[in-house]
Amino acid sequence: MIRSKQVIKINSRSAQKQEIKLFTPLIITIMKKIHLLSLLAITLFTVSSCSKEGPVGPAGSTGAQGATGATGIAGPAGAAGTANVIYSDWITPATYTKTTVFGTTTFTYNITEPKITQDILDKGTVVVFGKLNGYTPTIWPTDQVSIMPIVINYLQGTTPEIDTWSGLYSLGVVQISLKNNNNVYGGISNVHSFRYIIIPGGVKVSLATLNNYDALKEQLHMQD
């Protein structure tokens, strides 16, 4: 009987060992699952925390000004403009000054123009146009404009007459003058009109345009 009890005890211990062996892998598996669930929970918490937007922070202070950049390449020179061109209104002298030198009579009218400077005399030009409405239309058409000097040939009866109108200029002055080859004039009509244009050296005008009042007026954007 005693032997039988010992065998039973031995079998009981063996069963316990087997139970321990069976439950150990199960516990390890459960622990691994708990560990994975913990990691998943931490990850979800981190993502959830990061996805929430906080309030906008205050604006930062203005940064320091950057260094000045390098100078760019100069562009091509533009065409000369007409901003510095000066032109007068039509001027109609009421009276002229009469002088006689060595038997030749000259009628003159002086116009003060301070914008005719030494620089204009050296580099630019001044042109004077005449509109000689004091003549009959058969000698000079009404409102016809021409650059001066203007030379008019006509007959006074059977006598040939030559009138020479000049537009002269010097420092600060434009002078209108008339001479007749026979000194036939005691006075001059007060309906002749004159206009001068001061063109600086930088403004390019062809000779053909310079001698054509309408073309010059268009190029220089002059008002009549």
C-alpha cells in the first residue's frame, strides 16, 4: 500500500510540471499581445496629439534688410525726345524800327527770348517761319507759311521789286527784318506774322523736315 501512494505522488508532480509547461507559452503569448496593444495605444495617442492645431502664434519681428543687389546692365539709349523744344506763338508786330545805312533801308522788329542760350547757339538751332498776309494773295497766298529767309519777287507797275525777309537770332534775341531792293517802303503792314522754334542739339530733325512747316510741326508735336 505504501508503494502505491508513492507512485501517486510522483504522478501528481509530473502533472503539475506538465500544466506549467502548457500554461507558460500561453502566458507569453498573452503578454506579447498586451505589449502590442500598449504600443498601438501610445501611437494613436501621439498621432491624435499631433493632429490637433494650436492657436496662431504672435507675428515675428521684421528681419534685417538684405544686402543691395548688383547693378543691372544698362539698357539701350532711347530716342531723343521733343520735351526741350521751345516754340513761340504767332507774333504779329504792330510797328517796325526803320534804319537806313549807306542808302539801304531796313525794317526790324526784335523779340526778346532768354531761352536762346549759348548752348543753343553752339549745339542747337533756331528756325523762324513767316506768314506774310500783308501782301495781296496773288503775291503771297493767304496763311501760307514758309521758313525764313523769304525772298519775294514781283512787279510794281513795270519795276521789278525784290523783298527779302529774314529771321535772325543771337544770344537772347530773335530779329525779324525786311529789305527792298528799291527802298520803296515808308512803312510795313501790321498783319504779317512770325513764329520761331528753338531746337536743342539732342533733337534730330532732317533738313527736309526743317524746311517743311507742317512736317516739322507734326514731328515736334507743335500746336498751331
